[in-house]
Amino acid sequence: MEIIGIELARAGLGRLQLKIDDSSGWPSDVGWVCHHIGTTRMSDHPAQGVVDRHCRVHGIHNLFVAGSSVFPTAGSGTPTMMILALAIRLAAHLKRQLR
């Protein structure tokens, strides 16, 4: 994070302020958000997940789920870009299927 802060300042793009003090642990004002990650988990096998690799709900021909709920695990960052990529991938798949 320190390197990113230095580079942002060098490029004149902004300033990064770190609030975590290694001696005291997490700051009291850390805000947590809720993403329903893993609630409709993706798996090729219905016993291990709700949707298949194309985000289609197992056993239901015309129901698809595109969101962080299909991720098998959560990462350390926000899932927004992966959700967008997943939605674009699903749209391309559906377009191919409808031809």
C-alpha cells in the first residue's frame, strides 16, 4: 500500500492515507459490507452447488444467476469487477444459445 501511495503522489493522481496502525490492530471505523457470496455456489455437480458453469440453476432449464452468490469463496477485495465479468460471460453464452 505504501508503494501505491508513493506512485499515486508521484503521478499527481491523489494521496493515499493508511489508517491501520500495526500495533493496535484494525481501526474502529472499518466498515464491513455484505455480499451474498457462495449462497448459490457454482459447481458442475448439483450435490455441490446450485448453478452450473454457465450459471444455470441445476434442474431448471431457463433460470440463470449472475452475481457474487455463485462464487465458491470470497476474496479480500470487492467482487464488483468479477460480477461484471461473470454477467458479460453469461450474456455471451445466452446469445450463443439463442441463435
